[in-house]
Amino acid sequence: MLDDDEVRYLLIDAAAQHESVATAVRLAAATPADRMAVLRVLVDGGLRTRRFLGYRQSIDWANDAGPVVGALSTEADASPSRELLALVERAISHVVKVILKADDSAGTIGDLARDLLGVHERLSDSGVADPAALARWMVKFGFDDQDFFTVDPVRYADALGDRGVQLFRAAVEKRPHTRENEFAVKYATQRLAILDGDLERVVELLGGDLTSPHQYIRVAEAMLEL
């Protein structure tokens, strides 16, 4: 059996060689009051880069960043809070900025972003989100920050509540229909129609002129969802 010194040496050595072990050690050693500070350091230190990432570098970066995302996920399940929700939003912003200057053909960084968005959804479900702040974040992220991930008002409906949905809807309606944001506006409008249960509007938005099979399929899928 190993004595305490031997175990300590092996743990330090493993932490030096593997970022996932180092992350686990930092969090395990932190008091509950210090965990948010440790997570903030991990997010700002592990989910950003100033350099362009090529194909192989993107995969390596995502592998190194994975433990940080995992730590946020674990914390979200154990101790959801509004402060943690804000930190997850900060983490999402970091990862999106990395994608914008990376060759993510393998999709590994995108997978991290989707994992973080899943954490954000679970945290919002826990009741820690302020509806107005959540609506503002959804609009900013969905329309201004990027154009390849979506945030679904149907999925966030419980967290938004009537007030948040109203604010989100008003922001969507004010958005000009430009070529740059055409998809985001169309997606949000369609999902709001689903949320409203407005059958005629759903057929209008998803079916269009109903001249091709895929339009009927989209309407049928929406009806099944309803």
C-alpha cells in the first residue's frame, strides 16, 4: 500500500502531465466559497487563445478545454446559481470567439460550445435565471455574437416566463430582416409560433407555398411537437 507521501507525489505528477487531473485537484482543494473563483480562473485561462488554431491544434485545444467544461457541468448540477449562469455565458462567449479563428473542421470546439449551451439550459431550468437578463442574453447571443448556434425560446420558455418571452418577442420583432440575420430572425419567429401554438402561423411559416415534400414534413414535425 502506498503511503501518503507517495500518493501525494503521484497526484502532483499526474496533475503536471494531465490538465483534467490538475482541474480536478484545484476544484477538490477549493472550499465551497472559493469554487467560483477557481472556476473563473479556469474559464478565463482554459477557454481562450490569441492564436489561430489549425485543424490539429483545434483538436488539441478542445481536448485541453474539455475538463473545464466538465467542471462547469458538474458545478451546475451540484450548486446552480445566478453567478454560475453568468460564468457559463462568459465561457460560451470565449469558446465562440475561439471558433471564429480556428479550423474546426473536426467539430471538436463546436461540440464544447454545444455542451456549454446544454449546461446553460440546465442552469436556467433550475430557476436561477432572471427572465429579463436571460431574454437579453438570448437575443445578443443569437443575433449579434455569432450565426451558427441557435437558442430556442421553446426550450427556454419555463425559465423565461411570460415576461421573458414578451421581451424576447419584442426584440425579435424589432430586428430588421437583413441578409446577415435572416436565418436568426426566421428561426426565432418560427419557434415563437410553436410556443404560441398558433397553427395557422406555423403552417404559414414552415409550409410556405406547400409545393414541395419537405415543406409538408416540416409542418408535420411541428404539429407533432405541439
